[in-house]
Amino acid sequence: MFSILQEPDFSQAYQFLSNSIYNRLITVFADCDIIYEGRASSIATLAPRLIIIKLDGSLIVHENVKREPLNWQPPGTKILIIKEPFTILGIRRKPKEELRIRLHNIYYITSALVKDGEFKLEGDEIDFVNAVIKNPNLIENGLKIIQREYRTPYGIVDLLGEDSNGIKVIMEFKRRRASLQAVSQLHRYVIYGHKQFGKCRGLLVAPSITENALNLLRNLNLEFKQLNIKAKITQFVS
Amino acid sequence: MFSILQEPDFSQAYQFLSNSIYNRLITVFADCDIIYEGRASSIATLAPRLIIIKLDGSLIVHENVKREPLNWQPPGTKILIIKEPFTILGIRRKPKEELRIRLHNIYYITSALVKDGEFKLEGDEIDFVNAVIKNPNLIENGLKIIQREYRTPYGIVDLLGEDSNGIKVIMEFKRRRASLQAVSQLHRYVIYGHKQFGKCRGLLVAPSITENALNLLRNLNLEFKQLNIKAKITQFVS
DNA sequence: CCCTCTATTTCGCCA
DNA sequence: TGGCGAAGTAGAGGG
């Protein structure tokens, strides 16, 4: 199920790692320096760090703060152990990049057999849009839903509808406070909509919007509909 | 420097964790189920997982694939150990959320004293813009740089310049292939620029651009300047 | 705090 | 494989 190697020499570490890579979830705690070269480049000087090697080739290096790793390599990385100098090397093509972790002193190595469990996440944007599809009146009376994920050359429209006057309504949803970027996104779709449908409306649906975004939105003749899906659900329940 | 506890009972684990939290970099490998409730919500069923607790309160749970953790809590999280049922609880206000990791069987716990090393990263967008500030002719002859990070209500312009005809040039830089979103971003600034300066140009600077983005850009009377900074550097060197 | 934007973003989906 | 956009995005920087 798991095994631990404490203060191994490089020869022991080499054996252990070679047998475990791509088979086990590995952690290494060691003094190391790190060179990354690829999409960007970085150097990390000698210090103790926690290294994780996953079954899919993900390579992750943590220091003692932050949720984000100091260095990493995404899934699909080719991982090599070099004996001299003792190095964990992660190589990727496309983009061409490599992470070179040179180990100076190894405190411990662990390996473990992990079987993924079930995982379910709720409350993302999909749920938000789904709620509106089920009940278009949340947006406005008489709104008809035409298409979800309507594809245009200028991006993918969350929801395309038609109002009670037969005018197309292009809707962009944000689960959180809408920003300038959300307005721009909607604007892009409306530029296309005008070419495609002639007159049409652009509607940004979100729980709130920043002041600058609201100004821009008005400038561009777009509309904002305040909608907080969680609040609405409780409203329906009560 | 480090210590390891193998197959502890809950009482031992409690002692160990209580003494280590916020002092040491901790890893726990254990069978656990996890409930997250906050910005979204998730459930993970019983399975062996690797848990990391950092000195700044970061809480990270990994399974055996992906660079991203299965669940997490960012820095600043309040971490509590509950005895019955044995649980690592991470609580945050603003946003209000909690991560509840219930441990069923603990394989090992490690703790270690980590001193952060030096770290230096190069090759991000800042370097890209800096290269142009140093040598505006990379963009076009006669270009004058007026301001870096020019703030407008519609966003922050990477670089504001003036061309040889005295026309303002609003520049947006992308280190990688420019997308629709990059065009929109530039367009936002130019909308403001027209109000502020009257006539002005919008220039997207990137190593390449997607076809749809290029079409949109032309539609909006914006310009694209192909520039690959790494290539340019080698060019100057050679 | 909020706003804005980058990121070695990662990840998923779809043509 | 590339385009596109969401993410419990995280993290940085400025007002």
C-alpha cells in the first residue's frame, strides 16, 4: 500500500524511484536546486522542498507557502532519473520544456498506491445556465430559449433566446460579479448577432457588476440582468 | 529537520498534527472522504489521498493524476483538528467556505522544516513589454513611448505610444498566440482612447493570432503586429 | 478592501 | 490538434 525510505543514498533512491515512477504516487522531500526552461524560465537555489510525482507524469514542487507549486510540469511529462548528478528530470515536447530538479540531500521518499475515489462538484456556471433554461421567466416574461452554446466565429454564446417581440436575445452568464471582460465577451457576440440577425439584444446575466463594466455596457447598448441563482432557489423553496 | 509517523492511531496523529500545524510543512497520506462547501460544493468519497498542510494555512489534497489538487483551501485558512470523527477542517471567511477532510485510516504523517530558497522567473509578459520600451523600433519606426500601464475606466493599457504622425497608439501585448479575448481587450481601450484622444490606433502585439481573432480585429479597425521577443533577442545577438 | 489582469495558468469540451 | 472559455481559478499590483 505504501512504503517509506528514510535518508537513502542516491543508489537506494534510484532503485526506489525507478520502480515507482508511473506506478505509484511518489513524494520526495529533499534539498534541491531547480532549473526550468520552456514557456518561461526559472531558477530556484538550493533549499529543502517537497516533490510530488504522479502516475500521469505530473511533477509538482512545493515550498512552505502558497497553494501554487514553485515549479511544476503538467500531466504527460516524461520523467527520468539521472544518476550523476542525481536529478529528477521532467521533459515535455509541445511545448518544448524541461524541469530539472537536482537533489543534493534526500530526507525521505514515499510511494503509495492510490485508487481515485468518486468526486462530484456542484455550483459552477453550468448549473446557473441550466436553471435559466428550466425557467426562462427568471430573466424576463415571454423569453423563449433557442439554443445553448451557440457557436459563432467570435466565440460561444452561453444562451440564445428570443423575447416576446421576436427579437433575438444573446445572453452571457457570470456566476460571480461581472467585469469589463464579461461585457467585452457579450459585445463580441452581439457584433456577430447584428450581422446574423439584424436587430438583436445583448444581455449580461450575473449576481452583480462592477461600476466600470456597467458604464461600458450602457455605452455599448447592452443590458444587465441581476440574477443570483442561489437566492432564487431558496425563493422558490420558501 | 523532519519526522515521520507511520500508521499512527488517531490520538498519536492528533498530538503530532497539533504540534506541527503552522510550524512545519505537513503531509498526510490517509484514507479519507471530503466535503467542500463554499464558492461551490463538492463531495469526494472514501479513498486514499495525499494531504498537504502548509505554514501559511494552505491546505491541498491530491489524488494520483493532474497538476491540480482535488480539493484545496488557499493561504490564510484556519486549520482545526477534530478528534471525533477525526477530521482536518479548513475554514475561511470571505469567502465563507470550509473543507472537511475526514480521516478513516492514516498511513503516514510527515512534518518538515522548510526554508524557502531564492527563486527567479523570466520570460513573462513584463519582459516582453520591457523589450519594446527599450527599443520601440521593434514595433515601427518613429514610435515614441508615452506611458506604461496607462489606466482607463475600461482597463489598463499595456503601453501607450505615439506614432511618427503624432497619432496615439494603444498597444496590447500577448506573450503567446493572441485570441478573440485579446482583441476585445484592445478594443475596450480604443473605445476609451477615441473619447480621450480623438483619432487613435489600436495595436495588438503578439507572436501570432488565431484566424477568428484576426477577422474580428480587422472588423474593428485594429492592427496586428507580429513580434516574437525570443526570436528578436537571438537576432540581435547574432 | 475592490478592480483589473497575467499565468510555465490548468482543464474540459468540441469541431 | 487547435480554438475557446470556465475556474471553488491563484496571485500580483495599484487605487
